[in-house]
Amino acid sequence: MIATINLLAQSSPKPLRLAVAAITHGHVPWILGRKDQGDIVLVGIYEKDTALARKYAAQFRLNPSLFYTDLNQMLNDIKPVAVVAFGSTREHLSVVEACAPMGIHVMVEKPLATTYEGAKRMSELAPRHKIHLLTNYETSWYATTEKA
């Protein structure tokens, strides 16, 4: 994740405007509980499960106004530079389909897709809309990998 953020943040001296698409994946606390290091600003969180959203808002002391129950509304309202998808793998395609036409970079958890057709569609959308589409593999955020 650190390497991903650095890759996207390198193009601008300002913090990366980052949004989260779903919060059901186990890695999401890392980003929600992250101390401000100046390289990102969390601008929105999409989650349909309002009880889960309230739980995380309380746990990480997040402003409830960050939360949306509609992905497209969040993207239109906040216009993030990048989105990290921390939902079900089955949702990855819909996140990329929503973000890519808007020029929003996307990082998904592994695996990229649940079907060949989904992976192929995402691999077509990314270059067409000139976005980075990344899969978060554990080794990508090892300090040794970042240094290399």
C-alpha cells in the first residue's frame, strides 16, 4: 500500500485525495487508522452497510460526513484522485467501471477479479482511461520492495 500511495502521490506535491470503496476487507483499518503523514487525505468512504460505517466512524473517530452509501455520488461529490477498494472481490469490476471513465486511479485487493471476463474488462478500461489499476499484493508494501 505504501508503494501504491507513493506511486500516485509522486505526480503532485499536495497530499493525494484518496477515497475508499467499501470497508469490509480486513486491510481497511490500516488506511482508516493511519496517522496523518502528509501524503494522503481521506476524502470519502463508500459503504452500503450503514451499521458497519457507523462502527468504523466511531472506532477511528471519522467524521460521519465522509461516508456515502452510493459510490457514484461519492465520486461526483468529492472527485478523488485515487480509490482503494476494500470490499468484496466481486465488487472490484463495478468500482473500476465507476472510476476509470472519471480518470480516477484504483487499487484493489487480491485477486484482481473473480472471472476472466472481469479481469479482461478492467484491463481494457485502465489504459483506455489512462488510469493506474493496481492489485495490492502483500509484498508490494514490504520496506525492501519499496526501496528496490
